[in-house]
Amino acid sequence: MADTIVIEVARYSPETDAEPYFQKYEVPLRGDWMVLDALNYIKDHLDGSLTYRWSCRMGICGSCGMVVNGYERLTCETLLAQFAPGPVRVEPLRHFPIARDLVIDMTDFLEKLTRVKPWIVRKDKTPPAREYLQSPEQLATFKQYSNCINCMLCYSACPVYGIDPHFTGPAALALAERYNLDSRDQGTSERLDILSQHDGIWDCTVIGECSEVCPKEVDPSLAIQEFKLTATKEWYKSFLMPWGGK
Amino acid sequence: MASYPQDQPREYHRDLSNWWWLGRFNYLKFILREFSSVFVAYFLIVTLAQVCALTRGPAAYAAFRAHMQHPLVILLNIVALAFLVLHTITWSKLVPKAFFPRSHGHPLPEMTTALPSYIIWAVATIVVAAIILGA
Amino acid sequence: MARRANEPAVWFLFGTGGFVAGYLLPVHILFYGILFPLGIFKDPGYQATLTVFEHPLARLYLVVLCFFGFFHAAHRLRLTLVDFLRVKHLENVLGLILYSGAAIGTLFAIYLASVV
């Protein structure tokens, strides 16, 4: 194994640059380094101006999502040596505006996440006397979707989100379905009303790349198909039985 | 859709390329999979032509069969069959997943959700083939 | 309910059509499109095929196959062309053309089924 490897990092400074460009750095090639270690080496030793997000460095905070050699990865979980002899190209997540270097503006995602009401919605007038009970079987129905760490790799991988900014997107919809399936929640029809109105779910054409890149195996594509099934059942029910409540 | 604050430093907006579907093999596979629907429509039209010929008498049906024997038509039908098989396999791997109750905290193996669909496909094929041949 | 109120209706047709066409159409292509024309299997001939088609269930089969199959293809093509050609603004026009085509195909199937 060689001693060093070249990293090509996307740079963009809003004060001085008209558009992004790539800058090359040569970093040590250590067998146990992740791409994030290489970025930290650049910032510590070569170029302190490099700007990027990271935090836990163990694949749970969702901060360090970037595009490495064309594919969405968490850089803290992406082994550097697999790309030897290199170069390794590191770019910001797609389909979001670039704020600086590898940092994207995630306002649209946060707005969509809030829009789906990712919390327990109850119709109770007063708080309950004790906590809501839930069996392990009830938990198992939505547990997979609750693993989302909001890293936005799925938004970068989804061409539909790139084509149509109105699309709610994989992670927000997976989290909406997580709450729809939660036995303690009573907010399914509220979420349906919201999401049917804004091209929320119907833009999805089951490309499936979101589920391919998800580092926590959430399978947002499946969540969206389930959501479509729920929406269709409710639509036919309201059409055929308009007197039904809820 | 978010409206980004006006006083923010100039962010760089990247537009999706018109050739996005060539950018990744999975995207190309997706487009091919979706265009199988063209061949669905194609052979449904052929089937309607076949039935139309049936209703017009033996001479019309013989003409239909003659058309079907043209080498280019046979080639087109082989391509159509390939796309239909692609459709049914990818459909079986994806769609039935949504019908399995979510009683697991983790994903089900792919074959578990696809196998019932393959079995139905096999049974339907055998039954229809028997009717077509036994005719 | 909403702006895209009709989407669940066509989506249901698309979904059912995916199953119907996926399970039934391959064997049709295999025999009528490849094996019979190539002579690998002997074509049962005009009279035998007509007898099969005259059965009420066969005529219902044709209508069901065409109805769900055409709407499946129309819906899928509409969404794919919008993404492929980046023509979101033409989506409604495309939808109108494609779903009308599917309706016409279905009506023709119903007509043929009734003519026998």
C-alpha cells in the first residue's frame, strides 16, 4: 500500500467564487482511516479553510453525509483505503444549495420534516394519567423506520427530488409512516391531508436509490409505497363511504 | 418548498442534468424497467389485433399469423418478452413487500416477499399456456 | 380532498395492472409472438382459438387484461416521460393523452368481447 493518497475536494466560497471547483490534497493513506479522517487531516495540517460538517464520527448523528466518488456515503463510515490508489473525489450532497465547500443548506429538508408532523399526534383533550403502553410486537411494526438519522443521503440520491423540489422526499415520508404505524399515534389522516396536497408522495416513481444508500437500512422506498397504499385505501373509503368518521 | 433567507451569502444552486439517468447504473436500470410499459402496451395492442382478426374470419386470422411470422416482428416480440420478464421480476421483488404486515423490526429477506409472486406467476403461466395449447 | 385528488384512483389501476400484465402477458408473447410463429409449437388454428375466445370467461379476461394493462402502461409512461424528459409542466397534458389512449384501448376490448 502506498504512503499517501490524493483527495479531490469540492471547494466553494460565496465571497470569492462564481462556482465550485475541485482542490487536490495529498494525505497519508492509513489502513484504518475513514474519509472523514482524511478531511480532518486536511483541515488540521494542510488547509484550515476547508469547511464541512461532522460530529459523532460513528455513524449515528447524520452530520457527515457527502458524495464520495459519485455515491452518497457517511464519510465517518467510509474506509479511505478502499479507494487506493485514488484519487478520491469528495463533493457535497446533491440537490441542496451549497453554502460553502462541502456544507449544504438543508432548510428545505427541515421544512418538509416539520410538515409531516413527526411526533405522536393525539386527540386526547387532557394528558393521560400514565404512559401509553406498547407491546414489543407493536414496536416492531415501525421500528425500522425509526432508525432514520436525518443524514439526507436519500435526498441526494433521489432524482425525483432533484427534478421536483415540491416532492416531500424519502426521509420525511419514512418518518411520517413511522408515526402513522405507531400504535400510540392518531395523526394518520392529518398527515394524509397534508401530504396529498403538495405532490407529497405521488411524485415517487420507486427508483429505490434512497433505500440503496441509506446507512441505517430504513428502506424509505418501502415506507412511501405503504403510505401510498394507506392514502389509496382512505381515498376509496371517503369516496365510497363518505359518512365514515375520523 | 423553502424560501431561503435573502441576506444569506450567495449559495450555489446546482441544476440536475438532463442526462441524470446515465449518471448511475441504477438510474439506467430504473428507466429501462419503466419503459417495459411500452412493451406492455405494444403486446396488448397485438392481442387486440389478434382478437379482431378472430372475429373477422379465417382469412383475416391467417393474415394476422402471417404478420406475426415476419422475422422483425419475432425479434421485436423477443425483446418485448425480455422487457416483460424484467417487469415481472422487478415488480415481484418490490411491490409485494408493501403487503407484508410490518411485524418485524428489521427487513424481511427478499426471497420471502418475492416467492409468493413468482409462484402465482408460474401457476398463471401454466394455466394460460394449457388453455392456449389445448385450444 | 386535495390538489391531486385523483391520483389514488389511477395509482390503484397502475398497481393492479402491474400484477395483471406481469403475470399474464409474458405467456401470451411467448406463444403467440415467438413459439407459434417459429413453429416450435403447433398453432391450434383458427377454429380452436375462436372457440376459446367465445367462452364468456375468456372475453372477460380480455377486458380485464386490457383495462388494467393499458392504464398501468399509461400511468407508468406518464411519470417516466415527465422525469426522463424533464417536462413537469406537460404532465397534465401527457396524462390526458395517455389515459385517453388507455380508455380507447379498453373500449375497443369491450367492443370485441361483445361482437363475438
